[in-house]
Amino acid sequence: MNSTRADAQRHLAGWSSGDAGAADEPHAGRDLKGVRVATVTRDVDLRSAAHSDAATPLALVRERSLTDLVRDEIERCIADGRLAPGAKLVESEWAARLQVSRGPVREAFRALEQAGLVRNEKHRGAYVRSVSDAEAGELALLCSALEEAACRMLAARIDAVQVAALRDRLDAMRGALADDIVFARARDAFRDALVEAAGNGKLLEAHRRAVNEWRLAPRLPQTDAMRHATYARLRAVLNALASRDPNEAAARMRTQETSGELDDGDAC
């Protein structure tokens, strides 16, 4: 299973910087450090042929791994803007582009629909979701509530290692102040790391889903002054967390959210 997943990851890495709108011509394989790597489909087919039962647990795990990789790649394309809201997702094109069967692609579309990133229309196909201004406002409030709750949980249990990890995330934000897109990614990485550190899996799951949906809403870029203000406010949040003060940490995060950060024009 690890070999198959690694092959698939190497294969996806070979095209991920290209345009996601149309399928590339299939190629027979790829030379990596002198080793001939077969395509994902051929590799999986050859390995699966060793099993007489296509529904064996091992075969199902391989299928699941490919589905996860396809889903992750499409999600990245949505997050970085290569797939815009309303873009149609054609099953055959993605299967050809990633050189996998349609099964993992179909399952990836379903997983993305469950995550709120894709909508499936009967007899029309799958499309990247569009988020209205009203929905974006609701998602902003949800993110605010979840992040405030995470601050309360984390402040009561944070340790030096977690503080250091969050400071590294904050330093990445400071280093990206001149670039709106890079800064927005660093900011969201800080927020995600903060919520994850709170140690509540359901809270993290709800937060990631809300953030993913919120990213589909159109918005304007942040100004330089807005980026600096965002950095200063999140630095205050981290300082409160490091002091292990749940009320102060929650209050600082509330100030961060009500300042309009979730209604800014970041590009994620």
C-alpha cells in the first residue's frame, strides 16, 4: 500500500503546477533518478492482478489511497484558484490527467461534495461550489466561534512545544507581509495549527470544513496595512495563549474576528 501511494504521489507531483482545466496527453511512464516508474493505473493493475478477488481488503485500501490522492489534488486546485467557483469537473478528464480509473475520481467527487466544495447536479455533473455573500457571512461567524472555542481549550493545556510551533507559524506570516497571497496562506496555516493544537478532533473537522467553504467566496485583496494589523492581532492571540489565560486568548481572537479579517480580500 505504501509503495502504491508513493508512486501515485510522485505521479501527481509531475503535473500539479499545470492548468487543471483540461486533460494532458497520457504518457507511458516517468524517469525518476534512473528508475522507470509505471503509470499509476498500470502499476495498480499489475499489482492487483496478483489477487484473484478484486474486492480483497488490500485492493480496497489501494483504491481508497488513490481516491484520497485525487481528492487532495482537486482540493488544492480549488484552494489556489486553478479551479474557480462554478468550474465543471469532468470525470473522464480527471481520470485521464491523473492516469487512474474513473472509480477513484468518482469517489473523490463524492468526498468533495460531502466537504462542501463540490455540488453534483443530476444529469449535468459535478461543479465547484459557489458561495454567496450571505453564506460567506455565516461561515465567517462560524469560523469565529470555533476559533474562539479553540483558544479557550488550548490556553488551558498549551505547552512550550506548542507555543514554539505556533511562533514558527507566526514568523512565516511576518516573512510574507509583502505578498498578499502568501500571507493569506500563512495566516490560515496559523489558524489551522491553533485549532488543531486545541486537541478536539470534531472541532478541527468542523473548522476545516467551514474554512474550505469560506474560501469559495469572492473577496478583494488585503492592503499592506490590513496585513500588518492581522499579524499584530494574531501575535496578541498567541501571547495570550502563551500566558495560559483562556479568557484573554478568547477575547483577543474575538477582536481578531470582529475586526473584519474573515471579510477581507485574502486569496487562499
